[in-house]
Amino acid sequence: MENQTNQLTDIVQTLVLNAPVQKVWNAVATSEGIAAWFMPNNFKPELGYEFHLEAGPFGKSPCKVTELDEPNRLTINWGKDWFLRFDLKDLEGKTEFTLTHGGWDIEKVTEFGQPHAQVREIMAQGWSGMGPKLRAYVEA
């Protein structure tokens, strides 16, 4: 039991969007696109770029671009512990979009003192709500 991991499972959501891969990429890998369905930000699609998500009552959340492979994958570090990864797969005019939110650790708390286990549940529900927003944005 002792060497069991403290990791909580990643939040993973996959959607098939009725939009071409480049349009979905523009929605998830540009500042304007991210603001339309997720949060206001000062993102730039540059490897190593440090930016902030405007997390409402939680203030500016620091992020950094760690992987950039247009139009297939974007990975960012979010806050002190998390990563967000957007994977896109071209399905001949449609796009399979997979969001992975990881870095959860049962031993850790957020910058605001909330246990990861608690925040993970809130975020899992939040991401469920984001899917329809992204869909509406790219399928418009």
C-alpha cells in the first residue's frame, strides 16, 4: 500500500465537433478563441509563453505554454500543479477534441488552500459545462 500513488485521475473529456480541425484549433489556441468559451486571457501560441487566465473571483491564474503542435496538440501548465492538454484529431471535416486536465494530487491544496480532491470534482463539472460552449462557438 505504501507505494500507492497520490495522484487523482485526470479529468478527460472527448467531444466530436462538427467543425474543421483548423477552426477548432483557432478556438482552443488563440486568446480570442479561449476567451469565447473558457476564460479571458492574454495567451499567445508560443512555446514557453507565460500568460494568465482571468479566473474571476480567483484572480489571475498563471499559465505557461509547454507543448505546441498546430493543429494537433496544445499543452499548458496551469497554476502551480496542473496541466491542461487539448488534443485535436481531424475526422474529415469534423474534429475529435480531447481535453485532459491533470496534475491532481490528493496530498496537495490549491493556491487558495482548497484540497485537490474537492476542486477536482468542481472542475470536472465545470468542464462538462464548457463542452457545450466550445461546441456552440465552433459550430456556429
